[in-house]
Amino acid sequence: MYYKTEIKDHIRVPPNLFDRNKEEAILARVKKKYDGYISNELGIVIDVSNVKEIGEGVIIPGDGSAYYEAVFELLTFKPEMQEVVAGKIKDIVDFGAFITLGPIDGMIHVSQTMDDFVSFSKEKTLAGKESKRTLKVNDVCRARIVAVSFKDPLNPKLGLTMRQQGLGRLDWIEDEEQKEAPKKDTKKEGKKEAKKEHKRPVKGK
């Protein structure tokens, strides 16, 4: 999800930055160029960590700016297919819920919010018919990424689901785990008893 990516690029430093030291000027230009940059390869650039290397400057006739080959680190957010993520519900509409995942929002279609028949209310709530579960704005949830699109670089899209076991609102997950715990204990006890029965000696031998 979050990565530190090392990049090598030629950075243009205009004359109005010549009064700064070289490191400050290049860092300022790298931030201007890459902060908020979005691409399929990098994902979303959140910040420039640091500038690691700076080569010799080159001036192109007729330009007046200096160009430096620099190596720097970017902190990026790159969503991956099938990745499990956590976030807070930002908004709920009749066709689904929007969840905030760091620097980007994902969309959970109403059919993927829970394994139930779901209805929408004007109070911006999704409710399950059989489970009686509800989903509201500001609920913290765990979801799985099932679709990633960078077709529009200015508006990347994420599709998510919360229907599988271990996904959904955090208290739903806790309830499921508590229900599963007694079943697991019962199975373990059953295996122990079976082993004891097997070890009993047979009379008459």
C-alpha cells in the first residue's frame, strides 16, 4: 500500500532559485513536480522523503535555468488488487458507500457492503434485512480491493467489497470471531476425547 520509491530524474532549477543552496533549490523543485503526482506505475505521490544524490548542473543555451540529474525518494500510496485495507466511511448514497483510504476514496457498491439484502434510508444508513446490521458515516471498516483504475489520472477509482468473512465494520468482525471461538474449542475437545477412547485397553487381552 505505502512505498518508498527511489527515482532518478533531471530537475530544472530556474534563475529565481539561484540564491538558495543547491540542495534546497532542488528539493523545492522536486516537491513542486511530484507532490500529488498520480500514475499507474507510481500510484499517488504523497511526499518527497529526501534528495539522495545531485549531479553536476548543466545550462542549456537560451534557457537560463540549470538542470541537475538527481536521485530522490518518494513516499507513495499504491493500491493493489485483493489487498485488505482499513478506512472510515465518508459518505453513503443509495448505490453504495464511499470510504476514505489515506489520500484516496474507494467505493463499495451497495451489493458488496454485506452478505444480506441491503436497504438505504434518507438518514444515510445502509441496513441488512436479515442480519440487522447497519452502516453509517464515520464507521471504521475493513474491506478488500477488487478493482483499481488509473484511466483518469486526475481521478483514480477503487472498487471494494466487504462481503467475505473477516471484512466489514470492525465490531461485525469481532462478533464473528466470538461466535467462531466456541466452535473451535468444541472441535478440539472432541479430538482429545477421541484420542482417549482409542488408548483404552481392551478387557480380556
